[in-house]
Amino acid sequence: MSKPAVRVAVTGAAGQIGYALLFRIASGEMLGKDQPVILQLLEIPDEKAQNALKGVMMELDDCAFPLLEGMTAHSDPKEAFKDAQIALLVGSRPRGPGMERADLLQINAKIFIEQGKALNEVADRNVKVLVVGNPANTNAYIAMKSAPDLPAKNFTAMLRLDHNRALTQLAQKSGKAVKDIRDFAVWGNHSPTMYPDYRFATVNGESLKDLINDEEWNKNEFIPKVGKRGAAIIEARGLSSAASAANAAIDHIRDWVLGSNGQWVTMGVPSDGSYGIPEGIMYGVPVICENGEYKRVEGLEIDETSRAYMDKTLNELLEERDGVADLLK
Ligand code: NAI
């Protein structure tokens, strides 16, 4: 007998990432090849967006995915999130010409307050939420704060793309395979201030840092390159990362639900106060996932250089938090 379908809500479903994401969810890449799904798709009420969403749904129909048990289109988050067990919050307002970062923060804050409240009201009580839409960490923080009846730990922000980007850079530099690199993570905000940290990483039991043995590369190439990778993609493609972002979202939810097999992965999660990160701040940390839960990797030593990187990205998140504090009162 087949399992009951899982309800997966996706916002911004007619966007670039949505287009790269939905087909993979429906094919079973996110929740498993034996797990039926129902897609509950949210777009803005605008006619063009709703039409585009219909087109995407027609294409999903045309794939005849055996695991896709149903799908619905919505413009109201309270309908899209009804009984959702997984919610991928991808849609957000991009930065327009002349728009300041602060304006962007405010506009998106309103979206994520509304969506947080809707999740609070109608989603499954154990809904797992991943915020992809930027500024992802602060949007996740806002949604979490707007959903007081749901467990705070169920709100997460996507740093997996940064994690994956860094893994490939490390593999290329060391000449080792991506699959053999373990115990790597990215700390902080999904922004150029993030801190990719390979001090603890190993390859077949050997220290990756010792293998690479190039601190100049770490400081002057690796860390800035991972931080600015999003901008480099925009420059090359004329559009922001979409397939790799969708891939990272799949990785994030798959590992959270099905486990990371003892491997460290990076998730933006509400801080428990450890590592000097104030409680509640949505901060990228190394976690291991098991039985549908993530668990922070604890007790890692933070040296002075790492502290400085971690504080820089933290300060940016604190500023973002303060920038939306009024709206959350
Ligand atoms: P896009 O502009 O192609 O699509 C976004 C879609 O969201 C649009 O169809 C839009 O109509 C919809 N939307 C906007 N506001 C909405 C709302 N309130 N409710 C429902 N839908 C809404 O953008 P793309 O390329 O798909 O990127 C989506 C977001 O993901 C952007 O904020 C982008 O910056 C972010 N992103 C995050 C990454 C990460 O690593 N965390 C990586 C790459 C992108």
C-alpha cells in the first residue's frame, strides 16, 4: 500500500527557482521515490503570475509523475498553507532599481509576516519551513516570530547553496572528490558576509586544511569567492542562480526529513544561544539530521580569526533584525 501523500506548499511557484524545483519534488527527489506528494502552489494575485503558474501546472500534468497525487494554485497564503507539512518559501520581492536594502527588508518583512501568520493559523503543527527568498535568514526569522503557535525550530533558512558551492571549491582545490569531504559548514547569513569554515573538514580521515595548507588561498580566494558566487552567476548568466538554488532546497529538505547519514550539513536555524549567537537569530550552523530532526554540531572550538568572521556576519543579522523590529511589535 502506498504511503499517504505529503502536502508541500511552495511560494513563488511560477518563478525561476520554482520552475527548477517543482518537477524534482514531484519526481520524488526530495521526499523519496516511494512518497506521494500534493503540491499547494502560491503566487501573487497578478494575472500574469497566475497564468504563468497555470502553465507550470500544465507541464507538471504533462510529466504524468506517478508520485504527484494532486496540485492546487493559490493567491492566498491561508489556502496555500492549509495542512502543509513542508513549506518552501521561495517567493519574495526582488530589489528594484534605486531600491535601498532597507526598503527591500521592509517590503519583504510584510510578506513574511503575512505568511508566518498564515502558517501559524492553518499549516500542519509539525510543518517544516524552509525560507529561500532573500534576505533568507531575516525572512525566516520574521516568519518564525509571526507564528508563535508553531515550534520555532521548524523555521529554517537556506544556506545549503553556499555550503554546496564551497564544497566544490574545496574539492577542486584539493583534487579530492566532493563526496569524500566531511565535516564542513558555513556560518551565518546567506550573504557575502557568510563564513565558510573548513577547519574541521576531513577527506578519508585526513584533515582537509592540512591537505590544502594554503591560508592565503583560504582568506583571499576561497572565502570571498564563495561569498560572491551569487553575484558571479548573475554576471555570467544575466539571471540569478536558479537550478543550483532549487537543488540546494531539495538537499536541505531531503536531509532534514530523511537524515544526513551522519554527515554535517549547513542549515540556517534559530540559535539556541551557543557559539555566542544570541538566541533566536537565524544563523547558519553545522547540523546533523536524523529521524526528521536537525541537531547542531556542538562544542566546536572557535579561534580568534573565526570569531571575527562569525561576528561580522552576526552583526549584519542583528542589524537586519533591528531594521524590522518595529513591524514585529
Ligand atoms: P523570480 O523573481 O524568478 O521568482 C519569484 C516569484 O515569487 C515570482 O514569480 C513572484 O511573482 C513570486 N512572489 C513574489 N512575492 C510573492 C508572494 N508574496 N507570495 C508568493 N509569491 C510571490 O525569483 P527566483 O529566481 O525564483 O528567486 C526567488 C528568491 O530566492 C529571490 O528572493 C532570490 O533572491 C532568492 N534566492 C535565494 C537563494 C538562497 O541561497 N537562499 C539562492 C538564490 C535565490
